[in-house]
Amino acid sequence: MTQASPAKAEEKPRNSWLNLVVDYGPLLIFFLAYRHYSPADSEDSIATVAAVIKGTLAFMAATVVALVVSKWRLGHISPMLWLTTVLIIGFGALTVFFHDPLWIMIKPTAVYLMFSGVLFFGLWRGKPMLKYLLQSAFEGLDETGWMKLSRNWAWFFLFLAVLNTTLVYAKHIGIITFDTWLQAKLWGFTVISFLFTFSQLPMVLKHGMGENAKEELIENPPHD
């Protein structure tokens, strides 16, 4: 009987639900904490800010926990998760220090612009930077497929940055509330991201991506 290679033996088991928890759990914690502490009167700006701060602290703590869980259970921490965690901690600290929800609201814009910039820089240099950000090698996907996937996600991240900035401005001029922005960020952006991920499948399958890699891409798409 042949023995499994060391590389195979050391691989962590794939866990779909755990990937989702690591990726989207902290944002859900933020949403639940904010809703728990938010005042019944939406006009109570002081209580709303206090709820945002408490939600932000929970968000920061949950992000650190997600980082630890990713290393412990999934066996790795992708550069994308590292960079996102640093920005969450940074903008979260600014939110708490200045008692201003604006900072946590513009965090997604900063993340999207950073990822978009990295991907566009890679395209300019002829390198598919998405491959390194995800720290993944999807089975069978050729270099041309990686380049196209990096290009498409670069433009999509730029679109999300513009969309989030528009919502932040709408909040600033009083068209929407913080609660509306948060629900759009949690539910709207997540759905849009998954739909965009599915839209990429025909292209990457044409460039040799295997079925296992297809499932991995769907389960763990790039995110902020």
C-alpha cells in the first residue's frame, strides 16, 4: 500500500461553512452588535454613534478571531485576509477614537481601492496578482485565465469602491441612514460579489479550471 505524500498528509481538510464564517462572520457580528445597541429613535445621533462604536469593537475582535481560526482550521492566512484585517483594525480604531462612524464606512472603499490598485499594477507588470492575494492555485487554471480573472476583479473592486463611496455620500447628506448603509454592505455587496463570482465561471472553465477549483472559487471568492 502506498503512503500519502507529506504535502498531502499536511493538507487541511476543506470546510465550506468555515470558509464562509471566516470571510463574512466578522461583518455579521458587526451588524448584530450594532442592531442590538442601536436606539429605537433613529434621530438619537449620540446613541447611534455609541452603537456604532460598540459594533466596531465587536467587529475588530471578531476579525482577529477569524484570523486565528483561518490559521488553525484552514492551515493558512491569505495575504488578502491579512491586508483586510489590518485595515479593519486601523479604521476601526479611528472610528472609536474620533467617535465618528464615517471611518468604518469608508473602510470598504479603502479596501476595494487597495485591491483594485494591486491588481491593476500586476496587470501592468504582466503578473496575475489575484493568484498571490488569494494564495491559491486553482486546479488547471492557466496563466491567461489568471490574468483575465485578475483584470475582471480589478474592475469589479473599482466598481464596488465607487458604489460604497456613493452610499457614504448619501449618508452624509442625509438621504440614507447608517443602518441602511450597513444592510446594503452586509446583504447587497455580498450578493453582488457572489453573482459576479458566478459570472466568471464560464471564462475560467474555458481556461482549464477543474471542478474542484470551481467549487473552491464559489465557496471562497475574493472579498473585503
